Amino acid sequence: MTPSSVPVFILCGGLGTRIKEETEFRPKPMVPVGDKPIIWHIMRTYSHFGFRKFVLCMGYKSEVIRNYFLNFYSMNSDATVNLVDNSVSYHQINHDCDWEVTLAYTGEKTMTGARIAMAFDRYIGDAKTFAVTYGDGVTDVDLAAELAFHQAHGKTGTVLGVNPPSRFGEFNMEGDRLLSFAEKPEITHAWINGGFFFFNRDFRNYLSADPSLVLEQAPLSRLAADGGLHVYKHPGFWQCMDTQRDREHLTALWEQGKAPWAYKD
């Protein structure tokens, strides 16, 4: 199995209420980080490791995502328009994305588990393994290595484990004397769901098309209880975009050329 044969299901349907100032007129995956929507950054990371098939599980304001990808070729190419017959000739293509993108509408208010089930039933094809991620998080993890780990342990599922950032700054003290101050350091002894999954196709048995089904609740809890879920630990960079401050942080990293997820192909 190679990454190019593994479809990547990206959850793109949520309301993004915690970053409402950005999502009033567009879905969260289309919120820009620098000059590109965050979903482009996520897909670019996958493609660096050889993944090229994507299934976007859309809901809220799906037309924004649809328009972006339906017009991706024309918006990233030099073109000549004949205004007599409205014909278009394309010249230089200003991108190197060799992706196959399926735009799958999975309901306005459908929860994450049901979105995956609906898209799986339509578009899994004959793939034995598929990936799942959210449309709002970036990382510098080696996704091909996580896939290899998943294949090696032979169980149904793998979840990326990451260290959570602290909500508060931390003092390094000697008695009452402050030696150093760390602003929101990572908590290296704890692991949380980093949102980059691999599943074998039998994970479908844990899902249903019930719109209220949340991936992170019954499906993953049952799979873990059955001994079918392993954790791929990644102590490196990971960041989700939950708030406007998160977006500004990611944009600053990108614009300063310091984005850890910005692999150079």
C-alpha cells in the first residue's frame, strides 16, 4: 500500500463558532493562513508525503469550498479569453498540485462520525485503508511514517497523539527567585488527539449515518475498548485553528517563512 492509494477524508462541514469573526461568510477550512485557505495547507502537507486523493466532507457554506476547487485550475493558470465566442485558452499553470479532489456534501448539521460514514459509502471504492482529518489543524508529522506505523500494528485505527500547549505561561523558579518564564509551554507528559487518523475499512462497522453521531464519542470509544486503536506519538509541531489568535499565530509563522508544516517539495 502506498500513500497515493489512500483516500484522505477531510471534515469540512462544521460551523466554526469559536472563530465566528472569520466564519460568518465562509466555512472554517476556507479561512486563510497567509494567502491560502487552511485546507490548502493541510492538503499540501499530505501531498508532500505522497497522498493525492482527497474527499472533502462538506456542510456549512459548502458552496465556498466548491467554488474554490471548481475554479482552482482557472484561478492558478495564465489564460486568454476570446470575448467574441467566450472561449478560453490556458497557458502556464501556476501550481503543482496533482490532487484528485471529491466534493462530497454531507449535510448542514451532520456530526463528524456521520459525515465520514456518508462519504465512505459513496467514495471509499476498493481502498483497504483511509485517512481522516479535520479542516483546521496543521502539523509537521511525517504522515507516510504514521501510515507505515498503522500498517505495521495491524489494528483497525491509528490516531496521532500530540502534546497539548499550556493555556498559561509557566515559571521556572528556584525558591522565590524567578529563573525563566515560558509563555504557554507544551505539556510533554500528556498526549491528546491530534486529529490525523488512519483506519482500515472495517472501521465502517463503528459508524452510522445517524446525523448525531460524533466520531470522537461512541465510534472511537468503542474502537479503543475493543483494542483496535493505537496512538502514533508526535512530539513535534501541531496547532489547530480554534480562535482568531490561533489564526494570527499561524499566519505570522507562514509569512515569516517559519511555518514548520511548510514542506519544500
